[in-house]
Amino acid sequence: MKYRAEVTIGLKKGMLNPEASTIQRALALLEYPVEDTKTLEIIKFSLEANNPEEAREEVDQMCQRLLCNPIIHDYQINIKPGDG
């Protein structure tokens, strides 16, 4: 069966995020003061698996091996039935 996976990746709490800091400063200069700015990466793809649990396990392995660095990143996996 085909599944759609969405992985949201962000830095763990306490990690420096220069990109978010730069965005927050730039918005403040444009008179849009914001707090707690974060940057996230969202990766979406389709995959074949026998069931949602198997799909989630495979995506978790992808995250740990390639898509993120589990030492500095947190990630969230969302699996939905795909087309076909």
C-alpha cells in the first residue's frame, strides 16, 4: 500500500538557531516585533509499506540515518494513506 509521509524537523530546545535569530531581527527592523522565532524543515514524500506502522518505522530509520541529526534535531513523523 502507498503512504504519504511528512517529516517536520527542527532544532532541539537550547540549540542555537542563527537563521531564526536573523529572521527575528529583520522582522523587528521592519517593525514586526515577534518572539520565539523558529525555523523548521518539512519533507514530504510517498513510500510503499504493508501498513502504517511499517511506514512509520521506515521513515524513522530514514530520519536517523539521513534526513536529520538526532543529536541536535527533533523530528515529527506524520503518515497518511496515499493514492493508489
